Amino acid sequence: MADIVKIVEKNILDLSLISKGDKILVAFSGGPDSTALLYSLVRLSKRFDFTLAACYLNHKIRLRAVRKEIEFCRGFCAKLKVPFSVIEADVPAAAGAHKISVEDAGHRFRKESLAWMAKEFDCNKIALGHHLDDLVETVLFRLIRGTGPQGLDPIKPIENGKIRPLYNIPRREIEAYLKRSKIPFMVDISNLQSKYSRNYLRNKILPLVEKHFGPKYRTSIYNFTRILSDENRFLDSFAGELAKKICSITPGGKIIVDLTGISAYDVWLKRRLIKHLLEWASGHPGMGSFEDVNRILELLDGKIKALNLTDGITAVNERNRLILYSRKINIENTPLDTKGITKLGGVNRKIKCSNVPASKVSLKRQKGGQKIVVDFDSLSQPLYVRGMKPGDSFTPLGMKQTKKLGDFLTDKKVLRNIRDEIPVVFDQKGVVWLVGYQISDRVKINKSTTRVLAIESIDNEIAPITQI
């Protein structure tokens, strides 16, 4: 019979799951998995010199059973001298509000709550009770619902500050150890009900698989995920390096992908690249269904021009550029400080103003850019800055005719889908500067200029993506 504590100890040593001085938050429900996890870590805490805290997550789904579980968890932690707390949220209500399943809402609640509680307890790691059966169930569940290779590598022993010391131990061995050692635990009877898809797979399908193929099917699936994990790591790295070469990000967070030559890439590489970009754009790991990825492939082929995807992501093909974004930028109307720095509302950008001696300013024609100078006395104070609006127009430097800002940018071949990020400086007479592109002819410096205002846009660059 397996000694769970010894297996956990070996996992810690083999995989460097825990370091000296770590403070670990244990997700503790009182069930056999989390009980075995907490008990094992307490037994090993002196050996590896780390401390613990525990947290119970109340989903407000099983109201009566939860009270008993919380009492059990509180008492169990008290005996082990482990700090304990409870955090709760109405998961069914959240599922209805966001139009997602209760299972998906519960997953988001657990992820966000544990991260928040880890900060409250000043923990640098979170320990989860996932075991070998969880891995098997997740792989098969995702295959049935639909997933790609990345989705079949679901439960890693260590990942982004989360550790899973029980990852390679079957559920039956965990329960047998607790019973043999007379360690109490709670049984969540909802896990025995098969109305949820995951429970149906666990209670109805997998017993048949084991009956026909034997218990070793778990090890076979586990070995498959290990192989896939190594291959995913290599392929992700390859796709990531490619992304750095062809992708950039705007100050407003839009992703721009240069599609030149991308048609020559194998379809697997396109799919993996798109998957990475959707996760980046949405901020949600796992974002990017097979359907969404294939729809973007059609976008790349020019069959369609724009898409609205899940999680509020918009994808556009413009001038052989793929643009991904989750929101339009609204640069709020903001008074401009002519003697300092003004932070713009709605975009990560600043405008800096300063006075410059006229004697140090060249009278050469200005061609725009991120830093310009204007004749201070030609300005009609006060100045302000905002985003572009339909109908905005100005007389560009060196011209006599008025031109709409949109037409000016079209002539400059500026992508339409990033124009909402371009600030415009105004005075009481109209446009002073289309930031980054051109000033109005009426505010240019000349031989009679005595006072000069320098205006500079800060944090304005479309930068390469350095990590994806």
C-alpha cells in the first residue's frame, strides 16, 4: 500500500516543488485529495523548512453541506496548527450573469480567489490537490468537448506558482492511505451525482474503461501527456520566437501581425501562433477554440475581413495586417498642462510640454514625429487633448487647404483600426497637432516667433512583442 507522504516527499525532491522559506497556500475542501495534501505537507514542513496556510472556497452551490465542511476544515487546521480562512462567491449567479456554465464560473472563481488569498496570506505558492485521476478525467473531458494539443497537457506538477504534489497518485491510493492511517475526511456527495458532465464521465464512463482495459489506462494517458508536454514546450517556443519577429503591440494593447509570407507556413504553425495571440489579447490562458482559430485562418486567406470572437476579441485583416483587440480606445477630453506632463485618459500615453528659447529652434519645415515645436503666441489658450472624432479637420503644415484628419491618415496609409489610439492636441481655434504625424500650418514657427512651446508624446511606440 502506497505511503502518500513518502511519494509527496519524492515528488518535492525530484521536481523542486518547494524551496526553503516558501509559504504555501493550500486549497482545502476537506475532501480526501486536499486532506491528504495538507496532511502530507504539514508532515514535511520541518523537513523542507516551509510554512502553510489553508483556504476553503465556498461556491454557494451546496449550502447545507458547506457548513459541515467548513467546520471540519477549521477543526482539522486547528489540530495541525495551520492558519485557515474561508472565501466565498455566488458562482451560480456569476454563471448566469456572464452566460457561462456553472463549471466554468467555478473554475474562474477558484483561480481568482486563490490568487487573491495567496496575497492576503503573503504566500508565494499555491498547492492544489489534483491527482492522477484528475489528469485522466481532464484529458478525456477536453477531448470530448474539443481541444488542441495544448489542451491535452492540463495538469502540470509545477506551473506559474502552483504546485500539485499528488499529481501522479491515483485517487484510490489516496483514499486507502487516509482510511488506513485513520485520517478523517469529508465526502462531497455531489461528486456521486452525474448531472454535471465531468461527474458523468467520472462515475459512468471511466468505470467501464477500467473494466475493459484495466487500471493501467491511467498510466498510459499520463505517459501520453508527458510526451505531449515536452513536444508542446518545444513547439510553443518555436511559435513564440516567430511571434517576436512578425508581431507588435500598440500603446492601447492591440496586437498587429505582419501577414507577409505567413501563407507559406504550415497550418499547424499558423494555428499555434493564432492560439498564442488569442490568449495574449484576451488575457485568459486557454482562450482560442478550434472554431475561432479556424475562422481567423479564413480571415488570413482574405475570405472575410473582420470577426467578432469569444471573450470580446475582434480580429481584422487590414492592409495585410492581422489586428486583434478586445476594446476600442476612447481617449478622453483632457486639459493639457503647457508646463508639464499630462497623462491621457483611456490610453497608456502622456503628453509633455515645455518652453524652448526661440533662438534654439530651427526654422526648417517640420514633418511631424513624436516631438514638435509650435509658436506659443499663435495658440488660442487653453489647450486640450482628446481622440479623433468624425469631421475633425486641419490645414497640415505647408498646405493652404483644409483636410479631414481621417483623409490625411488615409494618405499616410495609417491603419484604420489603430486610429482610435492617436491623440489630437487642440486649442480654441481647432487642431494644433495630430500627434505623431503633423502640426497645423497656423501654429508653425517663423522668423517673428519669440516664444516656442515644445510638445512631446511619451510612451507612444508600437513595440515588438518580446514575450508571448
